[in-house]
Amino acid sequence: SRADPELLRQLDAARDSDDSVAAAVSVRRKRGAPHDKAKVDKDLQTAMARAKDETHTEPSHVRVLHNLAVAYIEGPSRLIRALLAQPEVTGAVAGRYDGQVRAMDSQTPAERAT
């Protein structure tokens, strides 16, 4: 899968300490097809189960945005890296920049507007 350079930098920086890293992960979907919530959930669960088995770790936070086929995930860097290697995952971007949480993580729509 494709990952943005900032996410890769954060994963590399957290490698030795296994600090928590946040990522917005895109799940594979058919181009032009209507959103299928069940398939997004199934693919995400399958990919996450493999990544958890490989790393013996758990995510600290998961939020699924079904209409976008995206999941916001926080967890140990090795879990995020293993998740990126799964065939169901098509790409990812950093969930935090310069220590700041992205808007989709914790702000309400009203807070994002300010």
C-alpha cells in the first residue's frame, strides 16, 4: 500500500520505542461501486486481525468512516506498519502532524470550522 512520507517518518521515529502512531488507513473498494459498509468492516477486520497476530499488539483507538472506506487507527508503530502491508489496505496518511491530532480524530464539526 502507499503511505505518505510523514507517516513513514513517524513510523521510523517510533520504531525503537514502539510509541503510538496515528494513521488514516484506506481500505480497498470497487471503483464506482456504492459503498458497502459490511465489506469495509470485513476487510478492515481481516487486515487488522492479521496485523495484530503478526505483532502481538492491539490498537488503542479505531474509528471507521464507512462512507470513505477509511479507518483512523492509533496504535504501536509496528502494528500500523504491519497493517500497511495487508492486501486490503490501499494507502495511509499520518493521523498527526507535528504532534497535533488531525481534525477527524477528536474535534466536532463545529470545532473544525473555527
